[in-house]
Amino acid sequence: MSRARILALALAPLMAAPAQAPAAGEHWAWPVRGPVVSAFRLGPDPFAAGQHRGVDIAAPAGMPVRAACAGVVRFAGRAGDSGRVVSVACGGFVVSYLHLARAGVRRGEDVDRGQRLGTVGTTGRRSVAVPHLHLGVRRAAGRWDYVDPLSLLPTPARREPPTLPAARGDRRPLGPAPAPGRPIPRPRPVPVTRPAPAGAPTGAPGLVWAGLALVALGAPAGALARRRLRPAARPQDVRRRRQQQRRGAEVQAP
């Protein structure tokens, strides 16, 4: 047996062996960041209704779409109901990016993992209404041999929930707590001082002048009050006083 035939027999199993998927996340990256709104669904019959040969990742329209793996661009343009599409051959897989708003690469161009391929759009016929990227992955050896992209993408990092502030009832008092058995001191009232009228004297001299003013105003008022308190004269007293005045006048006459 010739050496060429021996070499061909040795390489035949390797050439017929299907492409093996690399470990999840080893050479792959998420093309966009967002939640998966439609999961991968594929039954034994690839033409049965309800098939979904990829995953839909929700993302705002216009967000950059980056290559999930390094490879060569096989197609970039419109493809019927799929809208604007970019397909990249990555080793033994063909990765398709659907519903793009625009494509930023051309056919035959080499792309690295994480390189920008286009932007998220709403072109073509979509399974959900929200803007999203449809990511499809199939083995290059089979026309309908699709695989779940989530089995190749790295597991997203888990984010810890935000720490919420404590409730109002759990707040501690700001000052030290009073000793047990002692009454809690109450704050003393603060005296309220009214401003003096404009032009009034202030200080000790002002108090002296204020006292003198009260005395001066009180004297006429006291005399008036005493006058009002005197009893009224009786008529007989008035006649007696008039008679005494006449007698005095007669005695004094020459």
C-alpha cells in the first residue's frame, strides 16, 4: 500500500468529523448587551411551524452590533424578510446578524471579535415588536444545522442588587440616650424682645424719660378723677353759703 493511500485513510475520519463547538465563552462575545426576548426553538423538522433558529436580544435602535467571533464576512446586505443582514464565517460556524439598520462591513472583509458590524434596526419581518438583534448560529457543514447561540456565548456577569436605604423606623437617635430614671430635660423658652419705636431713646436714660412721661400724663388724669369723685352740693348748702356771703358784704359796707 502506497504512502499516499495510507495518509488519505488516516485523514478521512478527520475530514468527515463534524465541527465541534468550542467551550462556551472561549472565543465568543455578546454582540449587544440586553435581555433575550425570544429563545431558541428548533424541532426535528426544520420546516415545521413555530421554529426560531436563533435568539432575539433586545437593544435600542442604533446601538452598535459587534462581531461575536472572529472570521470573514460572507454576506452583507438585504435578505428578504430578514431585513439587512451580515453573515460571518467563524471557523466551523456561520453567524448571522439580522434586522440591522445599517451594515458597516463588506463581503470578504476580515473581522475581529468585538469589531463593529453595523447598528441595531427594525428592518425585515420581526418576531417581536421591540427593537432587537436576531443572532443565528449554524454549522457550516449543514444547511439547517442550527445551534443555540446561548450555548456558545459567555454567561453574563451577575449583578448584585442595589443596597436600599434603611427604613425611617430603623434610624437611630442622633444624640445620646438619656440615663434611665431621669426626666428628659425640656428646652427653656426664649424671651421675645420687641423692637423699640423709631426715635425712642434706648438704654437706662430711655427708661427714666419713659417714667417721667408717665408721671406727666398721669397728673391731669388724677386731678380729673378726683374732681369726678367729689359729691354734688345740696341745695340747702348752696342757700346757706349765699346768705353768709350777703352778711359779710353788709358788714363790710360803710
